[in-house]
Amino acid sequence: MDWFAILTGNVVMTDSPNTVINIKNVEQTSNCTVCTNISGCSSETSFKLPASISVDFTCLQPQMVFTVEISREIVCTDLSCQGGVVPSDSSIYPEFNRTFNWDVKAQSGKAFQRSGRVTIGTFCKDGLIRSVRLLYKGRLSLKLPGQAPMDPSAFDITVGPDIKGLAEVAVQFPLGSSNVTLFSPNFPLGFPSNDLATWSFSVPPKHNFTVVFLGSTAPQCQKKSVEVQYSGQNLGLSTSLSDPQPALRQGDFKMSLVNCEVNGGSGLSLNFAVSVSRRSSPVPCLVDLQQEKDLTLYIKKKDSTYSPCEMKVDSIIQDGITMQSGTQFNLSFQDCGSEDIMLTAIKSIDLRVCSGQKSCPADEIPLTVPTLDQCLPVPLQTITWNLQSLQGGTIELRPPAGGLKQSLAGQECGNRLFLTVRDGGGVPLGTFCPRGPLQGIKMPANASIVTTGAGSLGLSSTKESLLNVSFSQEITGKQGWPGQGFPHGGISKRCRNVLRMCVLIDEQNQWALALQ
């Protein structure tokens, strides 16, 4: 087996090569000892695996006195590393304070990569560091208090690409304001002569970054001088430790600390911070729907995983916003554009007030795009009108001017405005656009009209009525049309009330069957 567990008073067979266990008394005032069948009793013992060994302690609570150190050697080839972090590692004396050491050796010119949000030497959760790459060989240490579990899925050692220099640390900033404090290798003692360390930073879009040096020591240079080199999008410069560093810049970047040929002195060390914040400020927006009726607005992020857009309702961040008519909404938007969010609307129109009469006494109801507050960062892209009528009645749709054209295969609409007609069950009956030969549409019972504006303007420039809707008697049909042969639908002599949709072909009220 490739794991081991040391249990007090038991003999355990192990098979975990290149692993050394050290158990040490760290309480000088305690006389408790650790006893093995190999080395007897003492304040400290070490053994190398694989081994067959029994372990006992001479006190009742050895976890209060002893620490356990588990050191493993890992050799990396071009493709993989042998003997990485495994789940069974956490079963080694879980009640003791433990230190895990991985002595990693890669092929010359290769780097081994330590993935996870941790720092070199002491590991902690919830940091911004995503990986640490070291050249050729080194030791990585993870310290865990007693009873603390180790999550191997968030901790791994892999082969990385070639790097130049002592180490390369990758930092990824989240959306919004954040900062990280970093130290040069071997801080505060300084790192080797003629070497360099690199930090790579991933900065979200529409964010600024600023680099601040908090403290540094400079060596005595025999040749060359200490440099801080920056590279990235629209960024390429070299500075000294005393120069101003980049501020309020955008984009991903790399920072390299380059040491000189050291002649003496205190050694090169650097403690610095990088802060990231949004370039813009929140823009307040009061949406007033008090005068609207049966209207619902929806604002939704297109991609909530990595969008810089931040929407708030009453200062609370939301990924989606729903607004009902009859009230006001206090919103704010920051870095929200048409590539980030979509604005849609649904409006219900009840035609059942016609009370079952053969013709509705009310005039035609115009379907117009509602005028929304200009503070909204994007135009309305889609509006759906849900039309409800009495059972057995007919909904009639007529364009106020210019007619309609049906979008068909090979005869698609070239307009930026599209109207999709659906029956009460949501089944599409056809897609239409303005300026065509069709003078109207009839359909029984309920229906919905989905209007979509193409392009960046959406429906914002649509001011006039798109359609006029009315309720009338059932579809009765007109004589005089040929029985067969009309393309894309097959015209019938009658347009009965069992049909799902009829279209008005000309101004003489000649209705033709479009869908059966």
C-alpha cells in the first residue's frame, strides 16, 4: 500500500518510499518520551519508510507535547512528479501538530510548480497566490495544527515550464478592490547574487493596479545594479528601489527583482504591496415604474463568473434584478455594458374585457416599447407582450403602416427588428419584420409577441407603435382563394377557427392560411 498510519501500541507495515518521519518533544518541561521497537525511548525519534515499527508514548496526551514532521522526497521528470500529495497523508497522527515537507527535485532547466493559494514556507487559506515555481530543487513546507484536515485537491506539486531566476510567483486578483503584500525570497536576509525573482499578476478588466514598496535593503554591488523590471500590456520599464513605481495602470503584468553581483552589505530584500481597484465609480439609477401597468423588467448578467460588472439594489450586490410595475427601484451600476448584462421586459395585455362580444368595443391597442429611465446602462433588447383573450375569440395583429414580411429559409429579414409570434402554448408560429406585403395576423385564444432589437441600440430607437392588437369574433375565413399551391403554408379556401394562425394578404381583407 502507498500510505501508512502510526498507531500507539501497534505494529504497522508501511510502504511509502522516500519518506522520513520525525517525532519530537517540543515541551522542555515534559519528561514524556516516544518509544519504538527500533531505537527505544527518547525525546525524539526518526525513521525512514518503508518500515515495520511500533510506536508508544510514556504520557497520556502526547499530542500536547510532541510534534510530527513528515518529509518526503519527490523527483520530477519532464512529464510528472513521483510521489506528490496524497489524501492518506492527512491520516498521519491527525491529533498532533504536523509539518509536511516536500523535497522536490526537477531536471536541470525545469521548474516544479506548487499550485494553490498559499505562500512559500508557511501555508494559509484564502490567499491570492495561485502558484509558486521554483528552479531545479527546493523544499516546500505545510504546517497544520492538530485535528486540522488537509485538502489534497487544493494542494499539488506538478512539473512547470522553464523559468528564469530563483522563483516565479503567480497572483490572481478577484473582481473589485483587493491587495496583496509580498516578500522577496529569503526575506529579510536577501537572496543570491546575480539572481532574480519574478511575480506575475493577473488583473481583472476595467481595474487599475498600483505597486508600493513598503521596505527594502540594497546590497553593495560589485558589478551592475539592482533593477526592478516591469513588462506587460502597454508597460515596459525598469526602475530602482528608490524610484516611483507604476500606479493606476491597467492589464496583466510581470515584475522582476534583479540582483547585482554582490560584494557585501546586508543583502537585497524587498517588501512590497500591490493593490487593485475598479477604474470607475458606481453610477446610481432610480428606475420609476409607478405609472406602468403589468410590466416586468429583468436585468441579468450574461456571464456572472468573470464579469467586472457590479449591480446593486439598495446597495446590495445582485447577479440578477427583477422589477415589477407600480414601484420605484434604487439601483447602481459599475462597469456594466452591453457585453456584460441584458435588459428584457414582459408586458401582459388582458383582452378579456371584451366580455365575449363578437367585436371588442375598445379601439385597437398599440404595442409600443415602454420608455425607460436613461440611467440604465444598456437599452432594452427584448420585450414580450403576453396577450390574453376569451376562449373562442380571435386576436388580430395589424401593423400601423408598411405591412409585415415573414422571415423564411432563403428569404430572411434584413431588418434590425424582429417579431416572433407564439401561440398560447409557446409554439412559434412565425418570425416577422416590418415593411412587407402582409397586412395582418389573426390567431385564436392567447398569444405572445416577442420583439427583439438587433445591434447595440436594441429597441431604444423604436418609438412608434410596432403592432396594433384587437379582439374580434372567431376566424371565419374568406372565399376566393385557390385550394392549394400557395408557397410556404398551403392556402385553404377557409380560415377556420381551428387554425392556429392566418395572415392578411391584401387590403381587401383576404385572409390566407399560414399554419395548420
